[in-house]
Amino acid sequence: RGNTLHYKRIGGGRVGPVGHAARMGHQSRNLKSAVTNWGNGKAYFFSGTQYARYNIRKDRMDQGYPKQINSNTWPGLPFDTIDAVVNWGNGKAYLFSGDQYVRYDIKADRADGGYPKQVNDKTWPGMPW
């Protein structure tokens, strides 16, 4: 199952739920990020308009990252920034940007139809924000 943490500021070397010194180069010094363990040996770090995929087993960022957050890299995603993300543990992840969110199908590698939706008491009952 994926673990999810949302960070505002992380200094130094340890980053997110990856139990190793997850260094994203010099960028880790002031990382503002949403982080999730995808459950497939990869952790995703979202910061600003970019994201990085981290290989947990190899304890390093995959080559070619960071990449831009857009509908080409995340099919069906209508956002270019991610504020928070949670892997629900059932093959779906929820990606939040501002007051909207999408449900993302991990296996199909695309946002589910009918999204984005507003974050409110109907979609997330009892949430205080």
C-alpha cells in the first residue's frame, strides 16, 4: 500500500516516505512538495509545475526527471501544479490542485472521466477545508 505525506518545506537530505536518503540533487534543500508512494516501487514528488519519479529500490531519481506536470505526462490531468496527492490503496490516487481534485487510475495511467471536481462537503464529507 502506498504511503502519502504532504510537505511544505524539507531541508537537507531525507525527503518524504522513502526510508533512504532520497536526494533530488541540489533541489532537496528547499523542496516544497507533495509526495506519494505509488505502490510499485516508485515515489512521486510534485513541486511547483514539475514532478520527479524516485526509484525506491535503487534509492535515486529515475533518469529524465524532473518533468513538467501536464496532460501529456499525466493523461487527463487538467492541472499544471499538484498541492497534495494520496494513493488510496485500491489502484486509485487523488491529486489535488487548489480547490479541485481528480481521481487517477494508476494501472490505466490516466485521470478518470468526470473530473476535476470541487473539494467540498459533498465530495469530501467532513473535511474542514
